[in-house]
Amino acid sequence: MSFRLVVLASGSGTNLQAILDQLHGHKAGEQGPLVEVAGVASDKPNAGALVRARDAAVDTAVFAGGEYPDRGARDAAIGDWADERGADLVVLAGYMQLLSADFVARFPGRIVNIHPALLPSFPGLDAIGQALEHGVRITGVTVHFVDEGVDSGPIIVQRPVPVPPDRDRGALEDAIHRTEHAVYPETIRMIAQGRVRIDPRSPRVVIIDD
Ligand code: GRF
């Protein structure tokens, strides 16, 4: 039995690429299952992520907003597509749409997102710009479960990234993206190994078993 990922992405897909390179077709540890990217879907027909998926011979689909009466209808179609592919985990990798409550309920504890800040600081758009503007000296990367809110679900893993002394945006972006490309595959691997669970006494807290 493999552990199957369905990835949703709107942009260039460098996080998808890290997942393809580090996880797709690899076993999640000695005892762990084989991890497979079973599909990549986007809301943007020209997303670079779709090219990366096709290059890796992974199934793709486009769910463009204009083709559905509302977000619920689009999310239902994405959910059907993910289920058809046997998704164990829905991985948001730069997916720029908010998912409906019905979609979140359909995949309970089975949707993850990566955010380029140390949540709950700087949720939403342009987290790197928000952090620079605020003057923080340390920002970072968060991988979290997805709930109905914006970047508000239980935190799984966080990694700090120092802001460069000259506060150069490009250098900070590079450092954050390098960190993302390590931390997202590591976190997904732990989930595939069955080591990640919500604390039954405290639903915001995530426990990672050794
Ligand atoms: C990443 O910075 C991620 O944290 C955010 O969107 C960006 C996606 O970049 N959610 P890419 O498309 O994976 O290159």
C-alpha cells in the first residue's frame, strides 16, 4: 500500500518539485510506505506546477474558477478528483484559493499547508513582506493542518529563518524557500509514517511520535 498525495498549487511549484524529488516514488523511511504523488491540480491553467507534474508523468487537472457556479462546486469537483486518486493527504503548495468548509470536512486532518512565516504571525498574503515591514529579526516557515480559516489550523512543524542584517528581500525569500524545500518533504514523510496526530486533550496541539 502506498501513501498517496494530491497536491494543489497555483504558482511555479518549487515546493511541488521538492516533494517530487524527495518523496515521489521513495519509501517514507525503512518501515514506512511508498509515497506517491497521485495527482497535481491547479486553479491556474498556466501554473508552472502543472509543467513540473507532467514532466514527472503525474496526472494533472485544472479547476478554473470561471467554470463553476461557486467555490463550493469547484471544491466538490476537486474533492471528487482527489478521492478518485485515492488521496491519503491533500497537500497545498502555494494554492492561492481558500477551501470551503465542506472540503475541509471531507478530508478531516488530511490537508496540510506551508506558510512562509512563523504563524500565528503574518498570516495571509505576502507574509515575507509583512515580516520585513514589521521589523522582525527572525521569521520562518510553518507547516500546519488546514481548517476553515486563513493559515489558522494546528501547527505541525516550524523552522526559524533569520532576517539578513541588510533586510534584503531577495536574500530572505531565498532563505525561506530553501527552508521550505527541506521542511515540507520532511513533515509529509512523518505524516506518511503515521507519526503525526492531534493531541486528544487539546485539539490545537499536534503530537509528533518518535
Ligand atoms: C511558498 O512560499 C509557500 O510558502 C506559499 O506559497 C509559495 C509557493 O511557492 N504558500 P512555490 O509555487 O512552491 O514555488
